Amino acid sequence: MIRPVANEAQRSVGLDLRSITKRFGSFVANDAVDLTVRPGEIHCLLGENGAGKSTLMNVLYGLYQPDGGEILIDGVPRRFADPKAAMAAGIGMVHQHFMLVEVFSVAENMILGREPGLVVDMKAAKATVRQLSQRYNLPVDPDALIEDLPVGVQQRVEILKALANDAQYLIFDEPTAVLTPQEIDELMVVMQKLRDEGKGIVFITHKLREVRAIADRITVLRRGKIVGQAEPGTSETELAQLMVGRAVDLSVAKQPAEPGAVRLAVDGLTVTNSAGAVVVDDISFDVAGGEILCIAGVQGNGQSELADALIGNIPVLSGRIRLDDRDLADASPRQSIAAGMGFVPEDRQHDGFIGTFTIAENLVLNRFDTAPFAGGGSLNLKAINDNAVTLRDEFDIRTPDVQNLGSSLSGGNAQKVVLARELSRELALLVASQPTRGVDVGAIEFLHKRIVDERDKGTAVLLVSTELEEVEALADRVLVMYRGKIVGIVGPDTPRDVMGMMMAGVGYDEAVQVAAGDAADAGKDA
């Protein structure tokens, strides 16, 4: 059920953000936002990427200074010049991108910013880690170096840092983005325990399933403004409509795949990073025309390097990459593109899109030097413009003029430009890495449809995604990676708990046995 935002008379004692406004130049990121967080509740702040959620919390945490409005704790106005002042007032933040020094130990990170003087009591710091770890069931070795810890454990350190400061209000900014399903469940238990101890929690996310699972209250931001509040029982469809401002179909309509001949064959592929460490470790797989193979796994397990190696962005140490009848293991990106490979990069801003170029120019980056866009040593500007107008209409790119700069587009429309450019020619293989990252649910609906349409044309599609919902919706087969190796290749209907264990490195057969045992134990308890 959707309900209006609470008025001033309904506010309770707790943390109040009143009419918070934050501008970046002419862009208004937060527009007179009101938000109340009560002790002993989990308040979910929901919205599209770019809606202003993180900006609002960065204002609260002292990372940004507001251009208008005020912050009150228990009715007392407060202003935080920096995060240290916010922490002193009882506010803690678990950042989406961890604020940890990787070459320091857990205990050393714990006391950063809280050093009492020239002498640091490491014994006390380690004791604090052990005490909080035990109290909140967040096991962490205080002597472990951050760089040696998996991302799920690093997040525990972020949480412990906030708790060590005796935070009464905790901000969790997109905390589940790098976690397996099991780690997400564990985090939910920790958040509920903190709530039951009387702490106020702000949970920032765009994942509707998680919101409905844990929220006591839900506030929705759209384009910097609060557009309403909702009860936890509100359906995902209603929440999506509130986020986007229109009805959204959250399901992906696709028929069963009809795979043809193998188009991509990868055999014994090994790739190293710039430091010489193996990040893709002797993997082999294939993708047929007319199917979508999804690469699933927690971020940082070699998926990004695999995609870059396929297109030729990084060198291959050993192994073969064969697309139709061409060997591309030593090919450059230009040669891979000429062989029929389309590539949607993980980071469009750095690798797939140039904000200082026009939209029309961005739409021909992969073939600007070929007919009809070039000839006789010069560019055919009319052909480039006509191509852009056609693709703008076909892919619903929201811009009044294709000669506007790329930087004028929203994240979702910029991603449509990247996908439109790659799908505007005949492909043998589409490699799409995190194709909907930073994109709102309305644009996701459209992008998913186009990827399925490409599959149905007979193109082989390799999709890399850390979003299990996306994997389940799009995949015909799922390849799970862990620490650069293939754990297994399974169907998209594989239970989430089994998939989650595989993402943590557990083999399929063992994961099935463990899941069956857990289900049996749950039945006994019931």
C-alpha cells in the first residue's frame, strides 16, 4: 500500500533530515528532502540509480555540506563539517565502496580516525574486534590484512568499524552489491539484531526483493525528491512504478532457447592481471548461436578480465578463443569487432562512451571509418546523423537532438546508446558485461528485451552479471566463476541457495547436498 509522506506533526524523536537540498552546479541532487529515522527501525531508502539516495546520506555523514535544510538528532539541530563529527554524534556508515586501507590489518583499520594520540593501543583495538565480532556474529581475524580478505568479510569490517564508534544510527549504502545470497541473508540477520537493540538503520538499495524482506518503512526517491512512502507489504510492481513514475513489467518475456551451432569456443584460457597474478585460470566453455550464457559470481572473481580478454582489451597468457572460424586469442579489439563481436563494457563511462562527443558520434565509435560513415578520407556527417536519428527512435534514447553531447544523457540513456551501437550491425557474438549496472528499472525492462531479441536472431550472447535476478531472468545456461575458475555450468532454475554456495566456491554436487540437509533441518525445527 502506498501512502503519503508523513507531515511535520507526525515526526517522532530520532534522526530528522528536514528540507535537505544539495546542488552540484545547476544540477539539484536533493530537492528539499524530508526523512525521519526512528530508533529501533530499518528504514529503506529506495530509488533508481541517480535518484539522490547516496548523496542524501553523504550529506548526513558529513561528506557533503547541504545547500539548504537542517539535520536534527532528538530535536537538536546538528551540522557535521566532516565524517569525524558525524561519527562523534553517533552516525555510522557502511559505504558501497569500502573505505578500508588494504595494506592495513583489520584492527589497524578499526582505529583509523579514532587515534587518541601518538601512541596507539593495538591490544585494545584487537580486543574490540573480537568483542564486536562475537556479539554480532561477524567473525573476523583482527590480525588479517584487508587485501587478503574476501569482499564479504571486508564488509563485516566496515560494519564493525561503525559499531566500534558506538553508532546509534547506521547507514548501509547498497551493502549487498558484492555479496553472495548466503552473505546477504547473514547481513539481514545482523541488521535485524541491530534494529532489535534499538539502533536506527537506513538501508539504501534498488533491489525490491530485499526491501520487502527487511523494511519496517520504505521511502522512495525519484530525481532528487521524495515521491512517497510505502508499507513493507507493497508489491514489487507498485514499488517499481513509484520509483520510475510509470508501470513497469518486471518479468522478462522470452521463449525457450533454440541453440544452433557453437559460435564461441574458449579452450584453456588463462589471463593475468597487471601484477602478473592469474585472474582467469585455465577455463573452457562454449556458447551456441541462439542462447544466452550468463557468467555469475561475486565481483572480482575474474569475470571482468574474461570479458576484456575476449574482446582483446588485455592479453591472453595461454589458451584459445575461437569465434566461428577465426582464432581471436591474439586479436586486437578492432580485429575482434571486425570478426563480428559486439562488446558492452562493464564501465561505460571509461570504456564504452565518450561524454565530450556527440550522441551521434558515440553511436558510430565502432565503425566510424567504414562505409557509409566514411569515404574518400573524410567523414559522412549526414550518414552519421541519419544513423543516430534511426537508432534514437528504435532504442528510445531520450534526447531532443542527437547532436547534443553524450554527457547530457542520463545513465540509462547512455547505456542505451552503447547497446544500440553494438546491435546496429550483424553480430556473431555479443559480450555484455554488467549491461544494466547504474540503470533504472524502466530502462532495464527495455535493455533485457533487446538482449533477448538478439539471442532470437541467432547471435551467441555471453552476459556477465553480479545480479542473480538478472541471471535467472535472462540465462539459458549459467557459468559460475570463483577465483578465476569455473565452479560449474548449471541451469537458470538452479535454487538460489545452491547458486550462492557455488558463487562461494562450493561445487554443484556438494552445494545440492548441503542445501538438502539445510532444508531437512528446517523441516525438523518446524
